[in-house]
Amino acid sequence: MDPRHLQRIKTVQNLFAYSFERKKNHLPFIDSRTDSIIKHLKKVDKLISTNAPRYPLKNVSRTDLAILRLSVFDLIIDQKIPEKVIIDEAVMLAKELSGERSYAFVNAVLGKILSNTKTK
């Protein structure tokens, strides 16, 4: 399996664990990317909640939220990976790690965030 994909899985796992603990020192595997995402969490969460108003963050599954947080960070803040790759990877992560229809939700939210940020 691609090492970048494995790294993304570990980041999603860290963000998932962080959603319970809210303490970085309790994460099983902390890396600089996870740390950066946590530092920008207010901005990332605001983008998610603004573009998915029917789904308050507390009602989104923690796995989907972790995938969205990673992807929004990559799309809007980090911007080192092509947008199409970020969205494709998020959909693949949702298919592998989350519920049956989660990939459609993740894809829709990321598409809306991308289109709304490009029009501004």
C-alpha cells in the first residue's frame, strides 16, 4: 500500500482519538501534520460547519469528521497536494474507514467547500 495513504490513515486515527481526548499528548502517534491540523482546528471546523449547515459537527460521525478535517486542512490551509487528489483520497478513506454512504457525504462537503472558496 502507498506510504502516503498509510500516513493519511494514521492522521485520521489521531484526529479520531483527539475528538475524544482533546489532548495531543495522549495521541498514539503524533506527527507534524496532525499537530498542524489541530492548531488550525477552529478554522477547519468553521469551514465544515458553514458548508454542511444541516449537519452540526456534534452529529457528524467522528470518523467522517476526522477525514473532513484532514482534507479541509489539505485543501484550504496546506495547499501542497492537488485538489482532485485530496478529494479522491478522502472518498477512498471514507469507503475504507467509515459507513456505507459516508463517502458521498464527505465528497459533497469537500466539493461545496472547494466551490465556495474559489468563488471568493
